[in-house]
Amino acid sequence: MNARQHRRGFARLVAAMLLLAAVVGLVAAPASAHDGLDHDPADGSHESDTPQIAGDESPRLIVVVEVNGLIDPIMASYIKRQLVTATGLHAIGVVLQIDSAGSTLHDDELVELLGSVRLAHLPVGVWVGPSGAQALGGAAHLATAADFAAIAPGGRIGDFTAVGGLVHAHPSGARGVDRGSVHSHEGDGLHSGTSVRYYDADTAMGAGLTHSTAPVIGEFLFAMSDEGLLPPIGQNVTGDDGVVRRAPADDVVVSFVKLPLLDGLFHTAASPAVAYLLLVVGLSLLLLDFYTGGIGIAAMVAAVCLLLAAFGLGTLDVRPWALVLLVAGFVAFAVDVQTGVPRFWTASGGAAVLAGSLTLFGQHPMSWIPLLVGLVSVGAFVLSGLPALVRTRYGTATVGREWLIGVEGTAVTDIDPDGTVEVHGARWRARVNRLTPLRAGEPLRVSGLSGVVLEVEPLEGAAVDYRQMRRGPSGLVSEASNSGK
């Protein structure tokens, strides 16, 4: 087991421990559902999570598998399952429509996936599209392992070293041509010794990574047919303007398939940005629920967020110490919320969350947008939202603490201006006017409440609080009231 696998295993353990401590007994798995689109008879294609066959007697089926996001174990399993399903349905070909920034698979898992594509019992094509799509890292190796590959204008392919430089695949040729083998390779990737990491639609063909340029999926299918990988699937159709165009034959059915709802949910959670935001939201709601008491809606939402975050972090390349920093930062926030005023622990927690957020992921780091959203949201929540909620909750009469005002007690520690007091046998955080500090053991009186902190004053000689002062007719400062005398 290599160092990356050790780090990933430890990250899974930490994430699982975090989830177990927070959400035991709170999570119910959602029911799976299919996400299908209605069949469009105009172009003979439709979209669902499994291939469908039209009502024709002998349709010629082409399955298009949408591969979006990082290729994780869920997506890899789905691709292999669709290859088997398409073979069972006697499809004439399978196309992987790719828009992926790389793979989170172990090297052996990626090699297995590439082998499934190469050894499929029907032609397999890879189309990097539509325009602007990309196939990087492990996704780029999928293109080189397929029978036919094309890229849309504006797309890119490459960054083979993103998978660790261990998987090497030779560019493919047509079906029946020796395409090389998939094997371990201790080098710099497919194009060792070159400074080029990415290829666009034109340079990819020159490098032997793709066979053609196809702006739309229809042209890609026609290109596969022209190469002899698919049987003739086109027919000439004269439009209303009199121009003859190439269109799919009437008996050709193109079925677009994608992950079902539940698999798609966990696949989305395994992306760095989503996993990070779910973790931040889950920890924030957990902190909120800690100060609201009981297990409510916040705890249940936190449970779901942390469950999905734990799955995503366990799949991705996470630095364990960065994950620990993030959790420790929220623990530090919890300490300072009790005082009602941001102090040392809030600053320490903010630094820990910032450092953990910036260094959380090894490969496939987040863009600055989700990082900024997460940090700004945490800052606003800790500095404004949570203290306001705590003050509202514990500052209302419904809490039943108004009886403490006027009650006498004793200073347990020196209070200058903050400390601990004992009132009716219970210890409280307390704050006193800076002009009248209290020493440990001195008697005192509760003069007010500020969230979970008691405002206290000495029994005699209390300084007049600025809120109890006003200017008289002569312009001099006079007392409105002085409960300390």
C-alpha cells in the first residue's frame, strides 16, 4: 500500500469518527429514484439511467454514457455496468461522453477500468464534449484506451501525470489494430520529456490522442461509422430549404444514460468543493445545535451533511492533519461563544479553519470560489449569527433567569472585568464594570444578564454604569439611578 493509500485510509477513519460522534441514529438513507427524460421521437434519442429500446422490431441501439465530474469508484462501477448492459441489449456501440478533471481511483482500479473499456465486446468511443469539456488525468487515459476518440472544439485533453504517473496507455487505433497495452509505468506519463500538459482539439490529433474533431455527438457517431467501427447509421434527408443533410437512420436509437439519483448524490458529494462545503455546513450546524439544546432540525441536517462529507472525503485525497485542523477550529469557536465576545479562541479557531481549508486536498484542489464562500460563511456565522442567536435564546424571559437579577453571590475568582461567580450554589461566567473590579471571595450582586454571562457589581461602592447616566439641565453628569448605593 503506497503513501497515498495510507493517507486516504486515515482520512476515511477520521471522517468516520467525526460522523459517528455527531450523527449516530439520525440518518435515514434516501430512497433511490430514476432520473429519466421523455423520449424525443424527432431525433430517436432519449435520456435515462439505463438504456432503453424503442418499440421498433429491430432497433440499432447506441448507448451514450455521460461521465461528468471526477471519476470515482461510483462512476467507474457505473461505466463497467453499462458496458455489460449494452452488450446484453445487443447494442452496436457505446460512447463515453466525458467532461472530467481527473480520477480519484487507485492505480489498480483505474487499470481495471481501462481494461474493461479495451476488452469490451462492442465498439467503445470517447467523445470529450460538448465545447469546453475536458478529459484530464484518468479521464484522458480513458480516451486513449477506447477504440475511437474525438474532442469538441474548445475542449482539452491531457495532464496524464495527474494520476501519479503510474498508468500508461498508448493511443488507440481502430478496432482490430494493435492499441498497445495498459501497464504500470514509472515515468512522467504518456508524453515523457515534453513540456506540453494539455492538448486542444487540433494538437490532440497531432499527438495521436484523438482521431478527429467533433463539435456535436451526431458528427462523432457518423465519424465512428465512417471508420467502420459502427455499421452505416446515416441517411440523406432533404430539408425544407432543399439542402441535403445527413441524419440518423430511422432504426437507430441513441440512448443517453447517467447515474441514477442516489448514486449521483454520492458522486456529487465526492467532488472537492461539495465535500468541503458539506463539511463546513455540517460542523456549523452541529455547533448551532450544541447551543440550542436537544436534537432538532439543525442536528438532522448536520447529520446528512456530515454523512455525505464523510463519504466524499473518504474518496478524495485528503490530508488528515488539515481535516483535524478544521475540526479543531470549530471546537475553538465553541469555547469563545460561551463568553459572548470573540477573543483568543475565536482567532485561534479562525486560523485553524483557514489553514485546514487551504491545505485540505492533495490532488484536485478546490477553486477559490467555494473556498471563499466557505470561509466567509463561517466568519459571518461565528462572529455575528451564532452570538446573536445565543443572546436571543438566553436573553429572553422564557429561559427563566430573570429572577437572578438582584440576587447576591460571591466571587470565585478575581473579576477584572471577567471571571467566575457563585450564585445560589451554581457557578456562572460573570463580568463587572472595569471601575469596580472584584476580588475572589468578595460579595456581589447580579445587576443584569448578557446572554449566558451575568453582569455583577459589588454590594457597596459600585461605579455608575454609562447606561445609567444622563446630562442634567446644567450640563453636568448626574445619576439616574445607582443600585450599588
